Amino acid sequence: MRVLFNVYLIVGFLLLLGGLFATGSCPAKNTDMLSNLIFIISWPGYLYKDVLAGSMSPVQWLHTQACGGGVVIFQ
């Protein structure tokens, strides 16, 4: 069970790193640690809401988290 949880967190962290380095130039990196932590913990929900049921591409989604101010925590 611990292995699955660790893999889940590692995937979230790798998605965050992918957004920083693989989505183009990033002049203003998201330095809000709370936003990054929430993204790492709840990335499947945001993936479903923004990409699968929303209008963003996966690259836009990752770029928004890494360089565009992060995910919206409260709405």
C-alpha cells in the first residue's frame, strides 16, 4: 500500500517537473508551495476537471500549474 501511495506522489511530482521544463518557456514560475503541494496531492481530480471534462490540453494544463499561477484552489 505504501508503494502505491509513493508512486502516486512521485507521478504528481513528475507532472509538476514536466510542466516546468517540458512545456516551453516559463518566465514567471509558480513559487506558491501550497498550490504545488495541492497539485501533487490531487492531480487526478484536476486532470479530470481541466483536461478530460474541460477544454485544456495536457500541455496547457501542466504549463498553467508551473508557469501560469497554478491551479485554482478555491472557487
